[in-house]
Amino acid sequence: MEYSEVIENWQTFADAVKAIGGDLQAFTIEEPATEKEVVALEEKLGFSLPASLREVLVNLSRKVEFRWFFPAKFELEGELSEIFSGDRHWSLDWIYDFNESKNGWVEECFPNKEDPYDVVWHNKLAFHEVGNGDYLAIDLSSSDSESVVYLSHDDGDGHGVELAKNFKEFVCESCLIGCVGGEDWQQLPFIENGKKHIDGNCVNAIRLREVLGIKA
């Protein structure tokens, strides 16, 4: 998917949410990051950014904020019943702070690498604060893996679930479902049983677009 298509999908969902009386709280796409800015962040972090994250930052945008809410009386049904908002945010300027906050959780609550729950929090680069203590993060544990992983602080169903094989795929697939809110319960309906990762063209994704009047 081209980045122009990603932006078009964001705009399509923004228009659809406004059309049903929803609240579009933020829709900002800044210029791409410069190589100098990326290198400065890497020096501050002490390691190189995952290639897919770097690629999006320097080719799409250094900062994105896309946030919306359905109107109060608008309700979806079935597996989509808990979806109420959309939220996609990242920024070159926030990554360090988000990661420091994530590290605070690791040090205070999840320090044990031998514990199956705790270890999920280790070797991750947080790029999105969900707002409830959870994070979306990129796996740094292997040079061959850049999967986007959900980090739950309170035993949520999404803890450790891979949402995408890399950051770019996460951006592309999630744009097809309006970047539904960061909480695991809003994202898990778009991972079909027996499959890995969010699929922007799964049955529930198609249902969501149909309800909002978005044509394929």
C-alpha cells in the first residue's frame, strides 16, 4: 500500500465518523522526519530504530495524530460492540518518553525475564501509549523480527499478541479499520481465528466499513 492510500483511508474514516455525528478530535500529519532527526533519536535511545519504523518516519510523517469517537448513542453489534473510538498517534518526539515510561513498568512491575508474563515487556520499543497503562510496541528481541506487540499491564486478553509483522504493516492494515482505539479489545476483533495479525480485509473489517457506509 502506498502512503497516499493510507492518508486517503484516514480521510475516508474521518468523513464517515463526522457524517454520523461523531467527534473527530485530531487529524494531523506532519512532514517526514529528516535523517538527522532520526539519528539524534537513535543516539538518545542508544540503539537503532527498527527499519520499518524508520521507513515510516522518513517517508510518511514524523508525527501523526488521528483520533475520533463515535457519537454517544451509536453502537455496533456482535464482535464489534466494544469499538467506540479510533486512535493512531506517533511522534519522533514522543518515542523516547513513551519508552522511558514503558521501562518504568518493567522495572517496577515486570522485572523477571523468567516469568512468561513479565518477559513480554522486555526488549520492546514502545511507540503508542494506550492511555490505560498499556502500550503498543515493536519487538527488538531479534534482528529478524519487528513485530508490533500489545503490552498489557493488567492481564488483558491482548497481552503479547502480535498485531502486525512490522510497523509499516501495522500502519497500512489498521488504516483499513479506521485505526480503531489502542485498547486490545478494540483491535482483537480484526485478528481472525487461527491467523496472526490484524487483517484490514477480514470479515469484521468489512462489516465495520459497511456500517459506516464506506464502500470497498
